[in-house]
Amino acid sequence: MKKFCCVLLALLPLTAFAYPIDVQKNLNGMKIDYETFDTDSDIGSIRVANYGDVDASCKAVFSNGPEAPRTRKIDVPAGKHKNATAKFSRNIIKLRIELTCTPK
């Protein structure tokens, strides 16, 4: 039993810890869904899916504390999905994404 506990404690640093991601959305009544991912310790991404009948033009602003925000513009056709990714120069502690979508 002691060996088993020692092995578990030795493997503890290998586990990855995810950072929280907050999303503020302004979808203007469109049928848009999103999913966020913590790709790496300094990379965050969002997957935007358009379930409506009209193409969407979306803007995602990624913010990580004191660094300058990263803006990604994506056009999402009706019935499709697109990804947007932002890389920062330091590790992300908390990622904030402001997602704004308008009909095309």
C-alpha cells in the first residue's frame, strides 16, 4: 500500500491543470454556439458554430491580464463552424474572450 501511495504522489506533477475561461457574448439574436479550449499553457482557442440560416461575421477578443488583447475575426457560414486561436507570451492564468457576432 505504501508503494502504491508513493507512485501516486510521484505522478501528481504530471497532471495538467486547466485555466478558467470566461466568455462574454453578444450574438445579436443569431443561432451561434461556442466551445472554448485551453490548448496549451499560453494558447487559448474558441470554436464558433453557426446553426442559423444566415452567414455570420464574428470577432473574438482574447484577453490575458496585462498583455495586449488579441483580436481574431472569423466568418462562419450557415451550418458550419470555425476556430480562432490566440497565443500569448506568458502563461495564461485566466482567459477572457469577448465574442461578438453579426449577420453578414
